[in-house]
Amino acid sequence: MESDKRHPFLNGLSKHRGAPPTVIVIFGASGDLTARKLIPAIYNLGVDNLLPSQFFFIGVGRKPIENKQFQEIARTSVKSFSRRDIVDDVWPRIEANIQYHAGGYDDPKSYLDLKEKILKIEESSDRKLQLLFYISTPPNVFEPILENLGASGLANHNANSPIESKVIIEKPFGKDLESAKALNQTITRNFNEKQVYRIDHYLGKETVQDLLVQRFSNAIFEPIWNRNYVNCVQITVAESLGVGTRGGYYDQSGALRDMIQNHTMQLLALVAMEPPVSLDPESIRDEKVKLLKAIQPLDLNPDNGDVVRAQYTEGLINGERVPGYMQSEGIPETSTTETYAALRLSINNWRWKGIPFYMRSGKSMSTRVSEIAIQFKRPPGILFSDDQRFDLAPNTMVLKIQPDEGVTIVMNSKVPGLETRTQPVKMDFRYATTFGSNTPEAYERLILDSMVGDSTLFIRGDETEASWKLITPILEYWKKCGKRGVEEYVAGSWGPLAAEQLLWANKNEWRRSGL
Ligand code: BG6
């Protein structure tokens, strides 16, 4: 259909009906992400009748597990984590086509055996099958898996047919610029870029997709979306959970790598990029890369620079006492890993020159909330200004990503009465009220898009490198500083004082997120 070609992003559904027969092969089959997100996502696609008519799922892992046992594990994961209850006429159809394959990720023989299994499935089906490899393992085996997929011919399966193999790669995509480049090289040695789907699950969230619709389908916002009207932009991705039992992984990562380099950078790119010429994947990704490249290198000085890092100390969250980061399981005494990071960024382009973009992300914060607040300049203080009867707030448009999804506009209004008093009020659009709740999970959208070959909501190789280019000098500088510059914040608070000061320097303040 003509319209599908022009607008793959918006015409998702009609296009999705055409997903070719598929074998999805998930590496890391007994991992947490597979149980919590991937299997429930596959199940929900099944409920919505969006899986191809021939759909097979092979879980790959190191542990020896029988097919039957893996089918049981998959059923339990649907029961425990799916947004919708298990319906018996859908699950058995999926379950009948689930297999398990045990093998070492760096063992070439295991890939040849896997290929055998796939060929058998193909023989029993009357169609050529697309292979969708989903790498959801710890990052140290990403490269062996990619190389072995290449060497075994699985990456090129069906090379002479229009159906190709594809590979989805989970985060973390490298730990700095150099390792991200090396990973990109391994990928391109074995796959073409158009076969590759780098995941950032934030892009699969409904509200993040809506950001493009809000920006580019409404005429009232675009004219004021620039340095003439905007005072600052604040991106908050706060979590109330601490590191829990993930200390071992987290201590190698930290907020900058775990959240800022990927999720918040993606939010920034979407909110600040120029309008793409069309909604096709390359036009959108070209604009994101241009934006990321326009961000200026940061001033790293811990005293009054552009970056703040901190660790949480013991505190109360929702009335419960939680231990500090340093007291959590698996954290070495010498750890300098940040559980909170805040950045002030300048974008050196025509639209945004001079306007600060702030971003912050942390664990064990007051509440779980992700949002983007675009704060507009104040009107000239001629009519309603310094008089105490006038409680005036800057106009702010808040794109609420989660958990309370919606868009809020803060404006000032007259308080009813004979005296002229003002008060900030909110205009609220809430997804749940307008559309009902139970929207698809990010992974449903992302698995579906990769099956049909729409890479709009995935990260391109140059995009991830542009983001690492900005973040890597911070990591290197922090490594040199050791503990110097690591601030503290009490668990259950909104972060360290230094992050407040980051904004005060430009006479700004963090919005009270979640309101
Ligand atoms: C992941 C991080 O990418 O995102 C986790 O590794 C974090 O540390 C998670 O908790 C947050 O995702 P969401 O969708 O719950 O906001």
C-alpha cells in the first residue's frame, strides 16, 4: 500500500499484519529480561493476533533444559508478568512451537546444531522463514554470539531470498566510545546495518512515540519550540527502587551508562531534533544524530561544571527504611559508582543556542517518574509581576512518560473572587482517562517492528557512537578523580544539593516532578 511506504511509523498496524513467517531465537533464554519482558511481549502479540501465522521460538542458554521444562518456564513467565491474563486458546498455539537449545555462546558447534534445528523447522513448514536473533545476554558474550552467527552462516540465512536474518541487540551497547565502536565493527563484519536492531526500550514506550506526534502534528507548539520562547528543558528519569540485588552489575555501570547515555539521550534527541523530512527510519535517525552532534562538550569541573554525580545514603522510601548504596549487596568498599547523575547540556544550533537542557536520573529517589518539562520564558513583568497577590509560575509543557502518562500544560489563572489573585493551574491530558489503560508494553512494539523490518524505534550505529562521544570524557575524568566530586543524597530525596545548584547558576530550578 502506498501510504505504508510513506509512513511506516504511523501505519504500523496494517503493515504488521504482513510479518513474514519467523523463528525468533533468544540468546539469554533463562535471563531476567526474557522472563519479565520478552516472553510476555510475544504472548501479548499473540493475543492481538499480530504474530505471523507461522511463528517459532527457540530459547538459547547455557543451562541444559528440556523443551518441556522450558515451555513450563515460559508459561510461568506469562502468568507472572504479562499485562493480560493467560487465555488458553492463544498460549497453547505459541507453546507448541517453543524449543530450547543448550550450548556455550562461544562454541561454534552449538551454532551448527542450532542451524540444524532451524532447518528442521523450515522443512516441516512449507515456507522460507525469517530468523530473528535476539541477543539478551550479559554484554561480554555479545561479540562471540555475533561472530558465530556470521561464521555459521545463520546471519546470512536465505541470502538469496527476500527474507533475511535480523539481529536485535540489547543494551548495554558498549561501555564507552571505543567499545561501542568495536561492537559496531563486529556487527558490520557479520550483518548489514539494515539487518540490525539496537534496542533502547524507551523508544518503544507509547508516550515516547507520542512525543513525535505531539511535536509535529500540532501547529501550536512548533512555532514556540526554540530559543526565543523556551527558557530551559528538564528531563527527569527517576526511580524509587535502589539497586537491590543487581549491585554486582550496577557497580560496573552507574547512572551515566545505565540510563543517561541511552534512555535520557534518546528523549533529548527526540524533543530537540529538527522536524524530519518524513517519518521513515533514516530521516528520523539522521535528525537525531545531527542533534547529538550539536551538543557541546561538557565542563567537567566538579565544583561548578556541567555534571553532578552522587550516591544514595540510607533513607526512607514510602515509609520503608532502605540501606545506602555502599551498604548494598555486592558493592565494594571502594566504589565510586554514581547512582545519580545530572547534566547541563548546551546545543549549539540555530534553534537552541543559549538554552540549557538539564537531565537527571537516579535510583532510590523520592518517586518513580519519567518526564520532559519544556519551561517557557516569562512574559514581561508589566501587568502581573512582583505583587504578592500574584502567584505566577512559568508556562511549562510536561510530557509525562511514566507512570502517570499524559501531557500537562501549566499556566496561570485568576482565582475566582472579587479581588484579582492568580494561581498556576494545569491543563491535563491523561492517557488512561482518554484511551483507557493497558497499553502495549515497549517490548511488544519493538519485537513487532523488528519482525516487519521497521527500524524507526531502534538506534543506528552512528547514533550510539555520537552519544558515547559525549559521555566517555565524563567517565574518563571521573575515573581520574576517584572519590573526589562524588556527592551524597538521602534515599527517598530528589538528589544532592549540588544538582539544585547546577540550575541555580542559571536562575532556574528543577520542576517538582510527578505533579
Ligand atoms: C534499564 C536499566 O535499561 O532501564 C535499569 O538498566 C532501569 O537499571 C530500567 O531500572 C528502567 O526502565 P523502566 O522502563 O522501568 O523505566
